[in-house]
Amino acid sequence: MSTKIQAIMLMLLSSLCFAAMGAMVKLSGQIPTFEKAFFRNFVSLFFSAFLLMKHRQYPWGKPENRPMLLGRSVFGTIGMLCYFYGIDRLILADSGMLNKMHPFFVTIFAFLFLKEKISWHQLVSLLVALTGSALIIKPGFDFSQSGPAFICFLSAVFAGLAYVFVSYLGNRENSYTIVFWFSLISSLITLPLALMHFRMPSPAQLLLLIGAGGASAGGQFSLTVAYRYAPAGEVSIYNYSNVIFSSIFGFMLFAEIPDLLSVSGYLLIIAAGYLTFRLGSEKRQHS
């Protein structure tokens, strides 16, 4: 297989893993969000530490990069907590698609902090995606309905900010160190919060939480390797396959069926992502 085909397959595998993570988090039931987040990150910490040792990489990064590693980890943790909050209260497809808004916020934050230019098609894509997210959130005065969706939307905002830190780190740090820092810092942040409201999981819930951590690690590293085989701009569109996998899991496990407004929102966000992908590809071909 060509390296691009391998990258596409890895992107699909990453989306499947993250959808499975969401399903297992939801299946684990009435375990507090902080506790779910801790288990997810603690399992990932073991995976990343193992890979660091296997590849003989220094875990702590270069001193000048540590503030950026810390920033990526803190904002990534906040985004993850917002996402887990949404998973527990929304249908899987809605929470997954709102979280997949993060590439559009990467564009905004890269403009604000890295001084990267925003092209006209990126601006149009952002407006279309925001319209799609509004259809999913269905804003209203009843916070019990629109509130969880808005908080899940914030997961994309914080994830976008976190990925700008990742973009800055770029070739300055290896991917194993970046994932290790995120897993470690997020475990340290969520551990005391989890202990404050700790609920002893049943054996089945414990297996689901460990499985969610393993699936998350698989998704993270599949994504990382995919971007080694092909530029992000050429394969990132396949990230939106997450909503397909999430819809399948949601229907099979929870009998969830998205309403017409949500489906319309999905289509708008995917169309916005495709516009960015397509016009970005044409720009690279002519450059």
C-alpha cells in the first residue's frame, strides 16, 4: 500500500478507537466525570511511558518547551472533561460531532497566537461549521437541554487551543513526549477531583473504563502515525468518519437516533471540513 492509503486507514482506525472510547465511557454509567477522565488518562500514561522507553526517548522534553507542553496538557484536559460531560448527557453522534469542531478553532487560535493567515475559504468554512454546531446545540432557555451540548461544544474550543500548542511544538518535541505529558498532567489534575467524589466501580465498569483508556491511546497513536505517513491536510478529512462510527455505536448500544436538526448540523460541519480540505489541497498543488 502507498503511504497515503496507510495514513487514511490509520485515520479511520483512530476515529473508530475514539468512537469506541466514547461508547465505553457512556456504558460505564453513573461514574463521576472526573473519575472517568482519570481512568482514561492513567491507562494512556502507561501506554505512552512504555513507548518512550521502547524508543529510548527523554520524557520531560527540552526546558524551553516545557511551558508549551504544560499549556497543551492543561487546555487538553479541560477540553476532555467538557467532552466527557457531553458524552454522558448527549447522544454519541452529537457529542462526537461537536468535539470534531476543533480544527476550525485551531484556525482561529493559530491566527491569534501564531500569526498564521486565515484564507477566505477557511473563514467561510468556520461560519458554515458554526451554523452546523448551532443546529446540534439547539440553543434555548432550557439549560438542561442546550447546556450539555454547549459544554461539549466548549470541548472543541479547548481542544483547538491545545492543538495550537501541539502545532507550535511541531518538530521541537517528539510525539511520544507530547502524549506522555498530556497523560501525566491530566492524571494529576483529575486524580484529586476524582477522589473527592469517588464511586467504587463494579468489575464491569472498571473493565469499561480501562477499555476506554486503551481505545483512547490506540486512537491517539494511530492519529500520530497517520500524520507521519501523510500531511495532515491530505488526510484530516477522514477524521469526520468518527460521527459514522459514533452513530453506529449509539444505535446499537443505546438505541439513539439523531433528529433531523442534528443530522443537518452534521452535514454542514462535514461540508465545511471538506471545503477546507479540498481548497487546501488545490492550494498546495499550485504552490
